[in-house]
Amino acid sequence: MRTPETLTAVRRAEHLKRQQAAPGTATPADSSHLTQTQDSMNAPAPAPMSAQQKRLEAAREALHTPTRNATAGLDPMDEADGAVTILSINDIVTYSHNPRSKPNPKRADIKASMKAEGITNMISVTRRSPKEKYFPYGGGNTRVALAKELFAEGDTKFATLTVITKKWPGDAKVISAHLAENDNRGDITFWERAQGVIKFKEEFEKEHARALSAAELNKELKEIGLNYGIKMIQNFVFATENLSLIGPWIRAEELNSTLRPAVSAYFDISAKFDKQRQVKEQIENILLMHGQDLETLDAENRDKDPAERKDAVLDVPSLITDLQTVAAKTIGINVDNMPAALELMASNPKATVEALKAAKPSDENASITPRKQPKQAPLGGMLGGVPKHDSGANGEKEGAAAAAENKTLDQFSKQLVADISALNAVVPVADFIIAENRLPFGFFVDFPESMDFVNNQKISEEMAGQREALWPLLACFTGQANEAFANVLPAASRWAQAKQAGQSAMKERCQAAGVAFSNNGTLVVTSMHIWMVLCHATVGPAFSALLKTLSAYHHHFPEKFSTEFKLLFS
């Protein structure tokens, strides 16, 4: 049988047509393929290539091989991290999240230096995407702003800037870099630092899709070289959440010692009366008023000669008075009774609304505090047994005069116990105040088991800080830092044991209590100790009352303090 390949063209076409019409036969495409296959099978085999032909074929294939490029697959708009680049001044802007909100205090000096010498330290810049402009990475905002200013004034050397480009790491990293740079220079305010930390927190939470607690935030900042501490982090959060209206004028020490404790106390007591919203609104009105006054003063200063400017300083005592007044009025407590109500609230968080309303300055605070005071009881009559000198006017008194002196001692003793009890109602101090009649005031201050725990109960960080501030102040008044009196302290006391162990042991014990002990053998009381205590809304008045009693006692019986002072380790 002849195949289609051996037929004439006409008959082959007819044969193929019949095959296409029959079921199951090949399609024209299949037939064409079959024809080509069979043609190729019948075609003669190609002659083998010579060596020269093989070399020519290899050369042809090489011409079609893709060129290998070291930059293949790279985005030409990506930043080369650390590369030195020349940019137009118009391609650089200041960083929108720069923690510094006020002009650099050295701005004029920096401008003069730039005008004379240009920018001597290259600025590192970054950008979020190729579509956006560059901005400083970790400092340089002032220099960029001044370069733009000088260029606008006609200084052509600022038409371009030689910079170091950085790959975009995310806003959290850039904010932390700016914070670190400003902290290193030490010219950033508390409020600017607080805003920077909170902005870092917000950006970090966005980038990592998780919330940060104060401890976690402190850890993340610490890992990048910003060691603020949890307490300061908490102050940052409190200030930004509650005191933003006066933020630019807040000082760290005032916030920690006065503002935060007072405002927190007003919020706490307002919750008892179910007046949180109303009290918060009234507090914001007062903050706005003080903030506007300071803002006005700042604006006036800008138009005045430096010698005529007045410092825009937050008047904290006045602010606390105003806040306490509106808080008391809103919850329905007499303003004069508000300190007593706050003291009661601090000593007994479960106090009822009726008890808070009934609290008055003359109330016996010791009777309303639920704390156990195992070492407070011996304070009764503490001054009665103070030994008198046999010489001088006191030794010659007899009869009625001696009776009058004993009566005065008894009155001071009762007042002293009342004052210490009132102080203890605000800050727990009874665990380290020990009665000892052989000392001038009849007591001394021993090292506590812990500043953070009282009767095995954890106290607030604020109260622990107040204990640390009060401890050295009280210890300095007792006479225990005088070797003549220290020798009569009970041998079982921690103070006596530390003295017996030597100067190094005493220094270690003092440091554990948060107090420095100098090499010459004296306790070191700083201005911070005094400030923290006296500026506290409730601790300050209680401590001041105690000082008044001690001063009056010293005035009536100066002979009891005539012993010569000797260093503990001379």
C-alpha cells in the first residue's frame, strides 16, 4: 500500500481529506506534524561537524549568553549604607519627629561658625522611600535648617551638602538616634525627652505590632544606649498623658517630687467620689491657665532684649494650690480639710467617702492609720528620760522650777510623738525610728530592712523614694552621726553594728539605704533629699511640723546639744 508521501499532490490532498473526515483520524495539524516527522526520518543524516565548525558554534552560543552583572536585581534607588553623597540643599529637610521642640540655645553660635567655615562634621541622612526627601539621621536638624537659611541669604556654598547616606531603618531607630545625640550633648529638656520616648514607643509598637509596658520600653531603650530607668519612663508617660498643657515648663525633679504625687492623689480621691471626669476637666482648666501665662511670657521674651527677659518658670506651689482648690470644690470637701483627706486616703485607701469628708487637720492621724507600728509605741515619753547636765542653770533648779521643766519636757514629748505619727501616716517611717532616751531628741534612725517593703508589704515607688529622702534627714538630726552619741546606741541596732564593723561596712549599709557616706565619716544629705521632702504636697507639711517641734525643743533646752561633735571614724 502506497503512503501519502508516494502519491501525487492531488491524490495526496484527497487522501488527507478523507482521513480528516473519518472519526478518530488525525487533524491537519497532526498530519502536518506527522509529515514533517516522516520527512525528517527519510532525510539523510547530517554530516559530523569538524573541529573548526564546533569552535564556530561554541562562539555563536557564547554571543547569546546573558551578561553577568554584579548589580543585577538591585534597586538603583536603594541607599548605599554609609556612602558619601553630594545632595542639593533642596533635597534635604529637617526630621519631623525630632525630639527637640525648642530652638537650639547655641543656634546663633552655630550659624556664625557655619558661615565662616561651612559644615565641618558631615551630617548623616536617610529617607523613607525614593519618592521622599532626605532628613538627618541622629542629629543635624539645626545645621540643615541653618544651611537652608544661609543659602536663602545668598551663601552659595550651601547649595549642596556632602552627607553620609543611611539605609532606612524605621522611625523608631531614627528617633532613638536623635534622642541619644541630644542626650550626649545634654541640652535637651525633660519635656523634649519625654515626647521623644513616647514617640519611640508609638513607632516601635507599630513596627513590631505589639504593645510595650514601662519595663519593656525601658529594656528596648537600654539596648540602644538610652538608660533612663523605669521610674523616669513612668514619669514620661504620666507627664505626656496628664500634664501636656504645661509640658514645656516641667522640670524632672518637680514632676517626681511634687506634681505627679499631687495630681495622682487628686485623681485617686476623685474616684472615691465618682467625680473622675469632672476633676480631670477642672485640673485641665487650671493647667491651661498656667500654660497660657507661660506661653505669653515666652512670646514677650522673644521681642525683648535678653537683659530684659523674665524667666518663664512654672510656679509649682501656686499650681498645686490651684489644683487642690478646684479638686476639693468639685468633690465637695472644704479646701482647708483637703490635705487631711489626702493623708487619710494615703494611709487607708479603703477609707469611706464619709470618713474623707470628716477628715480635718486636727484629726489624730495615728488613730486612722491601719499600719502596724511595732517600733512606734516606745516613742511615748521619749524626751522625759534625756539625761540633764548637772552643771549650769538646769542643775540648780529645784522645786517648782524642776516641775515646770518636767512639764515642758512632757509637752514636747507628746508633740514629738504626734508629729512623727502624722509623718508616718503619710510616709511609713515607724519601722526605722527607734526610741533611745540617751540621745538629744530621744530617738535615732536605724537602717531599715528594706526601703521598698514595710511589714513585708510592697509599698509604692513614690513612697519608697520619700523614705529614702527622709531617712538621712532624720538621721542627721538625731545625733547618731556624732561618735559621742553613737557609742550609747543599742549594740543590737544595725547602725551600731555597722559602726563596729568599720567605715567600709558603714558606707555599704548607707549606700543600700540610698545615702552616701563620705570618706571623712559623715552622712551626705543633698539638695535633692530636701527638695523631694519639702515640695511634696503631703509629706512637706508633715515634715515641716516635725522640724518646728525639734527647733522649739532645741531653743528651750540648748544644753542638751552642747556635746562636741566628733566624726564616727576619726
